[in-house]
Amino acid sequence: MVIMLWTRCWTCSLPLETEIVFKGHQLISIVNRNELTPLQLDSIKHILLYWPTLSASDLDVCLSIRKSYSMPVTLICQRLNPEDASVLTLHDIEIIENNVSVSLQRIQPAEAIEPEPNVSQALSRSGTERSIQLMHSTRTVKVGNKEVELSRREFGLLKFMFERSGKIIDREELIHSIWDGAAADSNVYITIQKLRQKIEENPQYPKYIVTKKGGGYMLYNQ
């Protein structure tokens, strides 16, 4: 895995660089965005921004990077304004504060994109017992042996996806059906994240509510 590290403190980021290389990853270190070549960009799988502080202009750069590149972006910052943190989170930029040596297990995309299932996988799913059960009377969901209470919005969104299991549902459809058209993409993203926290064993690697290429979500109810 090729990881790009944009650092503003070579001494401070040295433990992180050592950890990345020790774990067998290839590291590209830069101090300026212009140092990157098109060939390097094609190989990069994750962008790490090691910036001790974050100014207003830095926030704009973060959002520009998120808009320009499809790979996951993680910001490592010692001091962060709560409002800036909210903006970054809504744009799928993971934030790690007050850490020098960061476990690479955390350096993963906020929403893992699962490859399209082949025909044999789809057929095997259709013949198995469903692992997600909705309890309308108590507004809860049962996943395996675990039963979790949901908010009205969470239950409504999960029910909508449950009835369309195995089909890609784009954000516009969710906004129109669940929020009556009066919401933004961020509302969908936040509700999906809350659901994942409640029903997924590992929310960073969801196996039930997955993000699909091109935008949208699919519920796998195996």
C-alpha cells in the first residue's frame, strides 16, 4: 500500500514514518503539494496530512484535497477548532488528534466501498436466512443475537433500505423519501454513520450498509 505523508514537522512525524515503513507500506513524503507527480498520484492509496495546527486556509486546502482525490484522507492535528472538525468529518476526512505514532489500523476510509458481488454470490445470499430483523412495534432492529433501539429517522431509513435489500439507493432517493426532499447529503451521511455504529460489528468495514461506487448505498441482508 502506498501512503502519501504531507508533513510540516519532519522531526515530529518521524515516529509515524517509521511505523508506516515498518509495517511494509511504501511511503511518499512531501512538504508541498506541487512535489507530487501524476505517476505518484496514480499509485497512492491513502493521504496523511500531518499538520500540528490548522488555519482557515489549511481548512480550504483539506477540502480541496478531498474534492480532487478519491483516496481516503486523514488529518493528524494537535489543535483543532470543533467547528472545523465538523466540516472535515462531513467531507469524509478522518481526524486524529494529539497522536504522533498512529496505528495503521485506523488509517482506513470512513466509508469502505465494497466491490460488486458476482452472480454466484448473489444467488447464495438469496437462499440464506436474513440476519437483520426489524421490530416495528418497538422500533428496534435485531442483528444476530443483538437487539438495538433506533430513533424514528434511523428506523425509517433502515426500513426503506431493508425493503430494497440488494439494490443500490442513491442519496437523492433517500433525501426525497425519508426527509421529504428537505435535507442535504450530510443528513444522509450522518444517519448512515449512526446506523453503522449501532448494527455493524466494525463500522469502518461495514458488511450490512455498504457504500457503492458512483454514490449511494446498498443493504446486504444475508
